[in-house]
Amino acid sequence: MKISVTFEDNLYSLDISDDSEIEILKPLLEFESGVPASDFAIYYNGYQLKEVKKSLKYFGVKDGDILVMTRRMPRPPQQNQRSSGVGSIDWSSIRVPGTSSRVSSTISDQGGQVPLGSVDPLALREVLLADAHRRSLLKERNPPLSEALESGDPQRFVAVFNQQKKTREEQEALRMRMIQADPLDIEAQQQIAEEIQQANINTNMETAFEFSPESFGQVTMLYINCLVNGQPVKAFVDSGAQMTIMSVACAERCNIMRLLDRRWAGLAKGVGTQKIIGRVHVAQIQIEQDFLASSFSVLEAQPMDMLLGLDMLKRHQCSIDLKENILKIGTTGTVTPFLPESQLPACAQLSGNASQEKEDRDLAEALNKSAQDTPSSSSVASSGSGSQPGASLQSFLAPLPSNVSEADIRGLVNMGFKREDIVKELEKNAGDIAKTTAILLARSLKLPPQ
């Protein structure tokens, strides 16, 4: 059956059997709301569902019914709090919506509290294993607990669950101690300020969820079909890119690497930095029935085949019409539609195995690089004779200077420079990656004879 649970300004829809016990329902609500099961109570028709071993059918809950979930209010300390300097709050004057005198008497008779640890981790584990949707949410929101669940070891899941529960309880206890402490204490004020800031962030996110939920989705990038030198290519339209670029693989496929002018090598800077190995000064692009001339800067490590930059778009007075979802070529009046997600290349698809393919590609590149950098056993054995592989291995194993980062070295190695030269220049330039890159690039440039 399907039931709805209201909590503050939220509404949770659950698909659960009427034979499910309250101790099964509570961990589901804890997972949905992020509130520990010991910190909330569940009401149905004004009656608190306290008997955790009883089923929903026992309480008369039917398909389509609505339950109310409320936070438990902390019990005030027994001693007089007026001496602490913090005004106490009379929680007894606050009534829970839908409660009645019958509920109050029941709470009084049974103590009004569900004991800590009432949520059974093994029961929660069984619920999650039976629900693929909640497992996917758990993987996003709580990766450590998700890994424990997928491991298939119940004891590991229980251990991670209990550790996280203990951590939350300690954080909550620390928060309450700081709030109830001296209000002029700096740490208490910082804690209160952080909670106010987090509350504002949550409110801002809830407002966005309510009024502009589309902002949490991913937009499909703008790709078009075209032909380069007679070869089909899916081109990415990017009006924020200064120049039109192409990958080495695409240039080879289109048979234009023979026209590559390596004198135009350099660096392409944007979100990251990539090495430009040269430029094809002019080649033919066919869009629909139009044949357009364009130049291409060929990048060494480029995941997408081709990117139409601002140089080509302005040259042919292209307009991006997002209302009609088309690219209009102003010089000819031709229009071509942007591709739907199903026709995008793997590197641009929002769903599917694009991320896995990227990881596999990165792993393959890392293994290839490792195979190239690691000398053979015979080379290592003869390293005492001063051979180059032995020297390369020695420089790789040598400790790095304090101002040299391994990440910077890997980035420059991926651009084609030698590790020994990179380390030497980084040390000489006090770790300045920009200056080091410029020096190494200047050395690698070969000017044509005059």
C-alpha cells in the first residue's frame, strides 16, 4: 500500500506493506528525512504509534492514509536553569497538531519516549536490499553506508550504521551543550551562526526546489551533425570558446593531419589547460547543404571530436536559437537542429555509461603511461652502468623538493615533457607552474628555417 508522511514542510510518499512493523517504518523515515529515529515520533489520527513491534494494520493504517511525523522535544533539565543566563523555553505550551487528551494520557502512561537504538540496522538493511531506488539514493547521500550494504556483510553494515549513529548523537550533544552554555561564548556564537547559515542555505534550496526545480537537472549540450572533409562528425557548438578545435583522433579520421602546421603549437586555456599540437589553416565543413571554410586548432588530449568556436560562428554570422532548438547560419540562411541526448556522443551523454567509459579511458592511459615510464628488468639490472632507463628510474624514485607538486609534474608529463626536465625547472622556478610550462614549451618549439 502507499502512505504519505508529513514532516514540517515536507511530504514523503512511501510504498510499504500493511504488515510492516513500526520499527521498519522508522528507519525508512530516518533515511528520507535525515532525522535520527530516536528524535521523532509518528502519529496517526492523533495517536502516537509507539509500539514498535506492532504492524501498520494493527493501528488501522490503510492505503492512501496520511501519518504525521514530529520532532521530539528535549526534556528540560531538572535543576533551575535561570542561573545559566539563558532564557528557558516552556515547551509544554506547544501543542502537536492533531493531538488530543487521549494522546497526552497515553504518552504519560507509557513514558513518552522510544528508547535509543530502537531502529534495527538489520531490518533497515533488508528494506534497502529490497528497494533499488532507495539504494541509489543511499549511494548518493551516504557512500560509506552504501559500500557496507553492497559488500554483502551484515556485520559491516551494522558497524558502519552504529558508528554513524554514535557520531550524530555526539554532534547533537555537543551542539546542545554549546547552545545551552554562556551565550557570550565565542564558540557557542560561531555554532549558532553556522546553524543559521545552514538553515538559510536549506531554505534557499527548498525555494529553488519549489519554484525552479528545473535548475537541479542537467541540460543537454548543443551538438550538430556535420561533415569534415566528407567524414561525419558530431560537433559541439560553444559560443564561449575563442577558436574552433579538433581532437587528434578526429583529425586523423578526417585525413587532415597531413595539413597540420606544428609551428602553431601552444596551450589552450579554459576550465583547464591542454596542449595544442598545431593548426589546420583551412578545411571544409558541410552543414546540411552548405559548405563552409574553417580553421582548426588540433588538441592533443581532447575528449570531444570537434568544437565550433566563436571564430567560425562569427565568421558565418551563426545564431543559436534555443526556442526553436536550431543553429542558423546567417550568411546562407540554412538552419540545422541541435541533436537530442540519444544522438550525442558518449562523452556528452547525461545518462548511460559515459562516466564509466571516461574512467576506463583514464585507467587505460595511466596503465599505458606506467608501461612507458617503467624500465624493463634488464634496464634496471644495468642501471649501475649509467644507462638512461636507470637514470630515469632513479629520478622518479628520488624525493621531490618541498616546492614541487606531484600533481603539477603529472600534468606536464601528460603534455609530453620529460619528468627530469619538469622537476629541474619547477625547482629552479620555485614551483611556479605557469613559468615552468612556458619555458618547457619554448624549448620544444622548432621554428622553420628562414
